[in-house]
Amino acid sequence: MWLLLCLGGVLGCASGGHHSVGKTDRARMLVEIANGALLEGDPVGALQQLARAQELDHSLPELHHSKALAYHKRQDALLALFEAKEAVRLKPDYSDANNTLGKLLMDQGRSEEALVPLNLAAHDSLYRDSYKAWTNLGILYYQKKEYDRAKEHLNQAIVSGASHACVAYYYRGLVFFEQGRLQESISDYQQATRKFCAGYADAVLALGLAYQKNRQIDLARQVYLEIQERYPHTDFADRAMKKLQELP
């Protein structure tokens, strides 16, 4: 709501003669409103604002990136990919868009194509969220079962992202689990469930599985019961219940 009020206030100043706001500036404001709608889980509202922005200036790369995110939330993979490519075409060094494009290509199983945009984003020294691209590269190699390469990229994600690298910790934990290094796996799953990452249900369940595999039965039981309490009536709760029934 405050974004709408800010936009109205700026436009009001323009009509009052203090200064004029050009079409491109108004388009950017609408993109910001759309991004707010995305954060609130409203991709349709976001697309409505982005359509208005596109009428004002269709050449903004951030507009097309936000459209890609909105279509992704709408589970429209083809349009999401089209818009991500358009954002990168308009601004080839746009790291957020390169990361998004790489992730969308990964989702379609086009891992080789995904490497180029992901590497561009990961190696951008000015990109504050480069850990996201490093994480996606780690996931890509994990999916290819190239575990050492996956770990190399996930290590970089953790260095770059610090406390925000929840997914990187989780996938590095999966790598250690596959390699039979259970204690290191447990340590990473614990990192993936702390502080900023506390709501990461995949990592919580993985932690329980690792405890169970490592014969730390009481700790495994404690985690499975926690999942029942924190995520009732979900697939996580159902899977945790099945694992509880397996415990001695």
C-alpha cells in the first residue's frame, strides 16, 4: 500500500508543476509496485502493474525480469523463460536476470545452457547476491552427480552468502550424505536450519534422516516429532511419521 501512496504522491507533484516525471520513471515505479506484489505472493497483481509499465517503456530489463519471476510463480515456464531471455538481451550483464535465466533453464533440464548465465552472475564481483548463482551451479553439478564440483561451487556460495546460504548448506549436506560423510552432513543440515534458515523444512527432514543413518536415534526421533509439530498436515509431516514408525 505504501508503494501505491508513494507513486500517487510523486505523480501528484508532477501535476502540480514542481517537476515532471517521464514515462521511464513512471514505468520503473510500477515495476517496484509489481515487485512488492510478488513479495506478497500476488503474481497476477504484479503482472497487471507490469503491463501498465510496459505500455510506458517496454525496454526496461528489470520489467522483463520481474515478468519472468511472476510467470514462474504462475508456473508458466515458457513465458518465464522468454521474459528472462529478454531481460538478458536488453542488458547482458544483468546478474539477477542471468541467475534467473540459469535457474529456469535448469528447471527444464537444460543444464549445459544454464552454465553460461549462471557463471556470468556468479563471477560478477559487484553482484551482492552472487551466492544465489554459486548455489545454483552447485545444485546443477549435484544433479549431474559430479559431487566434488558441486561442493566446490557450494563452498563459494557459503563464503559469499554467509548466514543467507541456507540452500547451499543443505545441498552441501546432501553431497556429504552421498559420500558417506555423515557427521559433516549433519553439521551442514544444522546450519541450514538455524537463524535466517529456521523455516527450511527440507533441511529439517534431511537432518532427521542423517541422524537416523548415523544411528543417533534419540536425536532423529526428536527432529521427526518437531516436524510433526511445526509442519502439520504437510508432506513433510507424513514423511516424518513414516520415519518415526521405522525407529526402534
